[in-house]
Amino acid sequence: MPSGYDDEWFDAPTLDTDVSAMPAAVCRGVRKVYRTADEEVLALADVDKDFPSARVTSIVGPSGSGKSSLLRILACVDRPTEGSVLIAGTEVAGLGPRGRRMLRRTSVAYVFQNPIDNLVEYLDVTDQMKLAARLRGQRPTEAEIDRLLRTLGLEQRANHKPVQLSGGEQQRVAVACAVIGHPAIVVADEPTAELDSASAERVLQAVHDLREEGVAFILSSHDPAVVAASDHLLRLDHGRVAESW
Ligand SMILES: Nc1ncnc2c1ncn2[C@@H]1O[C@H](COP(=O)(O)OP(=O)(O)O)[C@@H](O)[C@H]1O
Ligand SMILES: [Mg+2]
């Protein structure tokens, strides 16, 4: 089968509704309460937000405002206490552990703050990307890998292992691995926090250039450069929406 058909199959929505016309992720009335032995912490309250495909949305706010809580819910590693979260047209609240695991595998990519945590120590850059795609049930063509390497300015690094790369290069590889299987959303909690400003700038440029792959990037940050590189913003304050555009 020509590879063009392959791609069409993988991109085709499996639901009756036309998910391509919907935002990649939608939050409605999201509330998160953490219950510990002797207290309840309200981390998120009444959060409404759409996260469109092919756009970068940054989530900002002071420490403790609920950014990581919301990103964990969007990444399907935690569930809201109340409210609705749709990822690629699927309601996350109704899923059990197995359903969430499936959705995570097919529709969500997560980029950790510390670049090295995103990579497999003994694989070179090309093999990292192939592995990331395979975990989503896809096999990228050499042309697709080359195109991503060029977009990220990593064409001279294709055969390097993580330890041979700078932190900024490692994080660009992580971003490439995140988009390569065409998930609906890429979630990154403070992805530039460990980088100097020049490296952070290049990672943000990579994210910006890779929007065209069609994924919704959702980044949390304290960094004004991240906000400047975003198409949309959600500002949280004590778990509530303080600004949204
Ligand atoms: N597992 C947890 N148990 C109890 N409280 C938590 C837990 N995780 C986060 N919190 C609390 O929820 C609030 C929001 O935290 P968080 O989402 O980490 O904010 P941010 O990422 O903006 O710093 C804070 O008050 C934090 O202490
Ligand atoms: Mg946080």
C-alpha cells in the first residue's frame, strides 16, 4: 500500500463525529481537589478552555496556581474531581485505567522539564524518533525523519546519543519525538526551565515550526519568552482562570 494511504488511515477519525473540526482538547468546569489525611486542597476550580490543533497554548501563573495539576489531567495521568475533559473527541472522565492508557498512547505526548528524562540513554537521535513513533503504532519514513531533523536544526546530530547532545538539543529531540506519531496534544510542563535563554529560544522556535504538524502544544511556564511564542494563553490564579485568550 502506498505510504500516502497509510497516513490517511492513521489520520482518519475513528469516531462518528468530525473530530478534525473540534479543538484537540476541551476542558469544561474542571475542578480538582486533592484529599490528604487531614485536609482538602482545591487545586483547580471552574476551568473552561479549548486547546486548538496546530496552535501553542501556554498555561501561566504563580507557583501553586494549578498549572501542573491541569497538565496532568490533560495528559490523562490524573483525573478531574469534577468536570469534563475531551481529548481528540473522547471524554476522559468516563474512561477506566485501560482506556486512559490507550488514549495516552495514541493521542497524548508528554515532554518532561528535564531534557534527559525524555530520552533513552543508549539510542541515537534517529532511533529515539523511530521508537517514539513505534510506541504509537506508526512507522515514519526516512523522509519524515529527515524533514523533522532539518526543521529542528539537528541534521548533523542524527547519529548522536543523548550524552553527546546539549540540553537544548536534547529538548529539541524530545519535541520531535513528541510530535512524530501525530498525537492530538503535546503537553510540556515548564519545558525550558532547565535551559539557558538561547537554548530555550531554539526549543520554542522548534515548537512553533512543528505546529504545522497539526498537534496542539500545551506548555506551562514562568518564562515570558514562552508566552511571547504562544498563540493562546491561560492564566491561573489559585486554580481559577484569571485570563484566557
Ligand atoms: N498530590 C497532591 N496532593 C496534595 N496537594 C497537591 C498535590 N499536587 C498539587 N497539590 C497542591 O495543589 C495546588 C496546585 O499545585 P500545582 O498544580 O503543582 O501548581 P503549579 O504547577 O502551578 O505550581 C498547590 O496548592 C499544591 O500544593
Ligand atoms: Mg508545576
